[in-house]
Amino acid sequence: MKTVGYAAHSSDAEMVPYHFERRALRPGDVAIEILFSGLCHSDLHTVNGDWGPQPYPLVPGHEIVGRVIEVGTAVTRFSEGDRVGVGCMVDSCQECDQCHNHEEQYCRHGMTPTYGAPDRISGEITQGGYSKHIVVREEFVLRIPDALDMSRAAPILCAGITTFSPLRTWNVGKGSRVGVIGLGGLGHMAVKLAVAMGADVTVLSRSDRKADEAKELGAGGILVSSDKAAMAGATATFDLIIDTVPVEHDVTPYAPLLDIDGTLVIVGQVGPMKGFMTVPMIFGRRRVAGSLIGGIKETQEVLDFCAEHDIHPVCEVIRPDEVNRAFAVMSQGDIAHRFVMDMSSLSV
């Protein structure tokens, strides 16, 4: 299948139109026309080479929403015309304990990311959602509920599941005290989801600049992390803190905010982190953990949860030819919304 997208050809080059081919359908494959594709901060890190050398030319994108246009002969769950999505992975071994436990992201043999990795069968490099079409095995295709706006649903497939999974893992519910560090693409979804679960939510930020935005999302307010008195006054007041900051930073100031047995979960920064003081960990049985997206079953759960509670990411819809402008904005810091590309202007 011939298609077109936007690709990076080096770490210091802008994204440009790129014509390439998707694989012919295998029996278990689903072919999708992509209607909307979200821009994730990890896309920016990847194309910039921040996480190591990349197999350029590279088409990023793992927040994908579209319609089925063809299915393989063995596909049973999807039909032409279905509203579907694809998230951060497109394959795994399907045989190990983690895959059987619906946690394909932790596949013992390594899951296959949506872009920038060898296909498990052919070895060809996967290309992502900044494109007109994609072909994905049935097990990694998700249903987009009718109640979700297609133009705003794409970020749920990364920002949504990345924050939903730790909220579920640490049993957030009515009365849970949840802190969210950062109010960008991940952070604003963490706030919305935790509020819908019944939690009391506070945004932790270096300033109160986003106080109004936090309250509009349902948070009780902002705790200014640069205010030493306010931080001291908030000691032992959180059960769970979701850390969405996508760059290296020090978590030491946040540890004392956790109550006994509290957990700080890192979902933003991938890579080095500054060392932290162990005293608050030892004296409060507190912990620092990490979490990687979620499995396919859990990703479907967050889509259904968002549909049930009318939760949509805050999105700015742009054309594909605006991708470089969006990357420039993203590189300046965490913005309290997600960019989503309307792919309708792309033609093969």
C-alpha cells in the first residue's frame, strides 16, 4: 500500500513529506486510514535523537485514530468502516506470561513500538501515525467508542493510558489524595482522570501561572513547588503523586509530600534522573516507581472510561504541514494541551 506522511531524515532536520509503502496485509492485519494523529513529547525526543541514534527516515506518531479500510482473511473483530485507534505498540510475542496477563508493554521478548523499531516478522522498521495509512495486527487495534470525538480522542492512546495505568495500579478512588507534577499533555489528562475517579487532586508546579487551568480541569488548586513554606506545609498529604515532567529533574523535594506508604510514579522522563535523598523514603516507607503506558486491555478500558465520563484531552487541531511549528512550541516547555493533526489534507 502506497502512502504518505511526514518524516524526520536526521536529528537536526525539520519534518518533511515522505512517500513510502505499508506492508501487504497478513491474514491477521487491519488496514486503517488515519484521520487524526496526536503529537507526543516523546515524538520530539525521538526525532531529535535524545534517546539515542534513530533509523532515519522516521515517521513518528503513536496516537492514531482512523477508520478500517480493509481486513485480512483471519480478522474477526473488525470490519471495514469501524472507528479504531492504535497506540504506542503494534506487536508483541503474545506467548509470555506478561502478554497473557494483558501487559504487552512488558513483553518478555520486547514489544514492538509503533515506530522506529524492527517489525517482529519482517525486520523492516515500523513507521508511525504522522501518515495517511497504517497496517497493524488485529490484537493491537482498539475500538474508539461512538461517544468520543474523533478529533480529540487520539491523545488518550498515549497521554491517557500513561496516566490511567498508574491511577488504576495504585487503586485511586473516592477520597484518594493525588498530586500531579506538571500540567502538560500528560499532566492535564492525569488530573481529568483522577478527578473522574473521585480523587482530591492537586497540581504541583513551579509557579501558579496555570492555577486557573488546573481548576478548570477539576483540580483543587496548585501547590507551588518553589514556595518552601507551602511545600513544608504539605508534608505527608498525598497518597500518590504522578510525575509527568518529560526532562531530567530532582524528585527529592516531592518525596516528603507523600504520606506513609505513598508512591511517586515517574511517567514523564525516560533516561537519567538526579539522585535523591533516601531519608524521607526510609522514614515514611515511601517509594519511587515507574510506569510504562498500559496493555491493550487497559488501553481499551481508558477509552471506554473517557467515553463514559465525557473526558477529552484539551487539543489544538493543526494541519500536517504545521508539525514543525508545533514541535517548536513543544520544545519550549510543557503546554497544557495536545497538538493533533487532521490528516485529511494529506493525499497519496
